[in-house]
Amino acid sequence: MTSRASKTGLLLLASLVVAGCSSSADADPSPEVEPVPVGTNKPDTGTSPESDETPEVSETGDVEGTLGEPVGLAGGEEEAIFTMTVNSIEHAQTCPSRIDPTDVTNEHGSFLVVDVTAEMSENYAEFLDEGEEPFLTTAPDAFYLTDLNGVIQADVITISSYECFSIEEQVAPFINPGETAEGLIALDTSLDHGYLVYNPWGVDGSGWRWEF
């Protein structure tokens, strides 16, 4: 997994996702990167990231996502370089085991089963600093859960959740330039309602969140 310290270039891109909502008059975002608006289609389906819409940002600094609609990072003009779409979020008491013929039972109250699709452009590496690794993690540990007040729930990745779903059903743990990664993740939770947060950089306020 990529170290947090090596993600400087990517963190710059992530911060620019929320730059349109900044109250600082001195902000000087790079002209080569524009935010992908939240709640719109990807640029290549007819919505430009240069529109007047700006992302809605949570009190924690994360961009607010909408189920079924991609959010993420864009290059110059209308070019998306990475998007993450959370297609659905559902609670389940059990999940299919990839090891045994019997289903797996959760440890904390229920499994939160998330269906995701991630896409990375072929030229993603062009937006990184020299030496940066051109991939992102899409594994379960890039996601976490909070309650409706933003308090993080610990230990959502358990032995039981790790066993959920076959390799073919799971989302690939990493995405590389030119690839699409889609599939399921399972998190073990006691929360009935809260937020799913995707933050591959591991720095507060640089991710996206979806309410469930």
C-alpha cells in the first residue's frame, strides 16, 4: 500500500476537489486541475468540471457524495482522471463466505455491503509528482464508517467481514491507470445510520462520504 508521505501530489488534487467551497480569498488552485462537481455526471457524459457548481463539503472537509453518481478528481478542461461511484449501500446479517459453504455471521450487528465502481484515466500519472506511484487503493481499508455526528467507528474490518464474498465479487484492492474496478466490500458495523467515507490518502478532510 502506498505510504501517506508519498501522496503529496495526490493530496493536492484531492484538496482541489473542495477548493470551490473554501472561504479563503488567498486560495490559488492550480489552473491544470478543476473540481468534479458532486451530484453530476462525469465530464465525459456531458457535464464539465468547469461548471458553476461546486462540491458540497461536510464539516469534516470531505466531499458529500450521492449514491449512483461519480465524484472524484479531474484534470484540465473536461478530463476526469479518477472517479469513485458508490452504487448502493445495504445492511445484511450474513454474507457469502469465500472459504466455507456456509454464510458468515457479522460480529458487531450487521454487515454494511457496499457496491462500488472506480475508474482511473490512462494518463493519471501525468498529474503526479516525479516518483509518485500511479495507483490508488480501493481495498476495504481505504473506507471507514462514522456515525451521523462524524465519530469514527473502530474495527469495522473484522475476520468475518474479511471472509465475505468471493474474489470475483470483491472490488479489486488497487486500481491502476486505464482500469475500472468494480465490486463489493463488506464492513462490520453496529451503526444503523451514518456515513461511509472513502479516503485512500488517509488524511482528514481529503476524501468523499456517503450517508447510509
